Amino acid sequence: MNQPIFLIGFMGSGKTTLGKALAQKLEVPFYDLDEEIEKQSGLRIKELFEQKGEPYFRSVENQCLKAFENIPAPYVLATGGGTPCFFEAMEWMMRKGKVIFLDPPFETLVERIQKTGVSRPVFLAHQNGEGKDSLHQLYLQRRKIYLQAASRLDSSTIHVNEVIHMLKN
Ligand code: S3P
């Protein structure tokens, strides 16, 4: 495997946790796009949303994604929940490497997000809006885009060995 691996999925789908484990098993570097955005902007994700707004965040997010053009493959990149849904990021990732959609059930996502929601501005915005229905609408809209990925894993807890197995086939 000498291509990049991009992990995509809604908030709470386990992209970072699984990405770290996968990179360790494959002995390749691991990157987290949110961390790259924080390094590049000098602000935490939450502050970036609060101080500059979502459109600005999306443009920095896209620039940080495209900066991976210059990073030698292979590596594993955990993206943010919205990354594939703005600009032509999904097409870009599909062209550059292998895109894996982590797709646990919506209820699992909600449970996980609720535990860590404070630092997730998109979740908070939907929570303060029409609550769970609004979050579900966002999930359904985004899922249509995520489904373009060549590979999808849908168990509630996705184990790294499942990903390795899938990559071999
Ligand atoms: C976002 C998800 C977050 C982060 C930002 C926006 C989204 O990443 O990029 O808060 O739009 O769903 P995680 O999916 O890692 O929570």
C-alpha cells in the first residue's frame, strides 16, 4: 500500500482513534486534519468557529487538506466530519488515495458526540437549533456524500483488523 488512506465519517465515527491504530499497524505516519488546522491557524477549532465563522474554517480546512499533496505517501489521515462535504474535497481524496467511510449507526454517533460535544461547534449549533432532528438531517445529507467512498465499515465498534482485512481485498 503506497497510497494515502483517508478516513471519513460523521463526528463520533472513530476516525481519529481508528486512524492512530491503523497507522501504527501499517507502520506509516498518522495525521489528524483538525490538528493540522489548529497548527496552521494558531487557534483551537472551537475558537476558529467562534472568532472567524464556519466559511473561514472550511477554507482553512480545505487548504490544510490540499497541503497533503506535498506529504509523501503512505500515511493515514483522519479528516473532520465536514471535510468531504465542502469544495471538491471528496473527489480530491478519491483521486489521491483510498477513502474509507466509517459508518456506525446514528444512535452510536449521538451517544459518542454527547460525551465530547462541548468542543464540537457543529454539534452544538445543531443541538441549540432543533436538537436531534436537525443533527439527523445533517447526518443524512452528509451520508450521501460519504457513500461515494470505495470502502465502508458499518459496525458500531470498528476494529482495526477489519480495516486491514478490507485493505488486503
Ligand atoms: C466538524 C467536525 C469536527 C471538526 C469541526 C467540524 C463537522 O471533526 O472538523 O468541528 O463539520 O462535522 P470531528 O469529525 O473529528 O469531530
